[in-house]
Amino acid sequence: MLDRFNREIYYLRISITDRCNLRCYYCMPEQGVKLLRHDQILSYEQIINIVKKATKLGIKKIRFTGGEPLVRKGISYLVKEIKRIDEIDELTLTTNGVLLEDMAFELKNAGLDRINISLDTLDHEKYKKMTRIGDIRRVFRGIDAVIKAGFKGTKLNMVLMPEINDDEVEDMKEFCVKKGLVLQRINHYSLNSLTSINRLYEAERPLPCSFCNRIRLTANGNFKPCLFSDLEIPVDFNNISESIKKAVINKPANGTHCFKRQNWQIGG
Ligand code: SAM
Ligand code: SF4
């Protein structure tokens, strides 16, 4: 699908839950958040239905995100079903890695193609501070499980924070080389303004708006044409294709701001 600015939109990021087992200080408030009820989030059948329609319109790549996608029960079933759809070229997942130790094999067997693991530091104490409740050893074990399960092209997502972890890039690169991972540096931003993106560092993400190839789907069934915009198109289950087309046609040339939602509700 081409949008109004001639960008080919073939990538759909799906937030399958707003729940998370960490509280990264740049993403979620410490005291937790008001969560959606189970009956407010899209069922797996609804997600499968939406993806089937989306592939008919040119979507070829799907990423599951969250909150933390691995806290939603039965995700391997969803992986299997999405992989059965012929037009899907790549099915990926972004996770904080905490639950990968137990789930990597199952996800590989279900057909997941690739995984991005978020890890901003290699330091145990710093990790605990940044995530407020995390135990880095679980992520390390998760990374090893992913390697053992045979995943290729695994990326490590590192959000660069001034005076917190910006001195760790070289160590992180070394760690990635040792483990056969690809480092993906992310410049920190606030959704409240596109201009808040910290451009101090060389980083792979966020992509410039002119390179944007994606739309997003929130856990409660709204398409978001742009991360930095409040515009949302609720999925009309009587005409899913029309909702998808609306999302693509309404993609702005550039983002501005998003006040309605936070990262943990959209999945980055
Ligand atoms: N819970 C999963 C995880 O952490 O990988 C998936 C959702 S998380 C919102 C997706 C990605 O967004 C993570 O790599 C996270 O580090 C990144 N992220 C969250 N808040 C961010 C912010 N304010 N600026 C830049 N990246 C951010
Ligand atoms: Fe959870 Fe991911 Fe946000 Fe951290 S970045 S709080 S792991 S959703």
C-alpha cells in the first residue's frame, strides 16, 4: 500500500497487551498504570482476522509488541496462526527478554522468525534501577536460550540515555559480537513531541518520518497511523479492510505529538 507521500506501508506492529512485568523508568510510571480489562483487548481471533485482511492489502511484516508481549498467555498459538498466512514474509517480536528462558524454544517451534530483545545496560545494579524491578540475569539466560533455540538476526535494543548508559555502547557492541547479536541503538524520545528525539547520539532508531513503512495496532483495537500523532482509527469489524485503508491514507508526512497514549500502550 502506498500512502499519500509515496511511502510503501508493508509493516504492522501489533501491541498484544498493555501489561508489563518491568517498569522501565523512561516508559512506565513506578506505581503502575491503569490497565485495560481482558474484555477490552483484542482476542487472538480478532487479531488473526485483522492480519488476514491486512495481508490482502500489502502488509508482509508483523511485529508483536506490548507492554510485554510474552506476558500474554498463549502467544505461541498466535504465532502459529499468523505464520500460516501465506503472504507473511516475516513475523517478529520485541520483548524485554525476562520470560525468554522458558519460551524461546516454544516460540521458535511455533514459527517466529526473529526477536528483538531490549537491554539498555550490562550492569546488574543499573539494570535494576532502570527497570525498577528487573533481574538482568534472567535476560542473559533469555538471550542464551534464544541463541540455543536457533534464532538468527536477533537484535538487542538499547535506548541511549545521557549520563546513564551512553558510556556503555562499546561494551554493548562487544557483547553483541560475542553473542552473535545485532545492536540497535535507539535515541530516547518523549511521545509528546517529535522534536524531543535526542539526536546527540548516532542511532538506528527512530527512523526519519520519510522512511516510515508502518502502521500500528493498539491492544484495544485502534490503528495508529503514526507514533507521534493522536490520530487513531478504531477497527470496524464490519469492514476491517476499510479501517486499514483509512489508517494508511491518514498517515501524516511527519509526526508532531502524541498525548493520548504512552509507549507501553503502543509498543514503541
Ligand atoms: N516490553 C517490550 C520491550 O521492552 O522490548 C516491548 C515494548 S517496549 C515499549 C518497545 C521498545 O520501546 C523497547 O525497546 C523500549 O526500550 C523502547 N522504548 C520505550 N520507551 C521509550 C522511549 N521513551 N524512547 C525510546 N525508546 C523507548
Ligand atoms: Fe515494559 Fe518494555 Fe516499557 Fe520496559 S520498555 S516498561 S519492558 S513495555
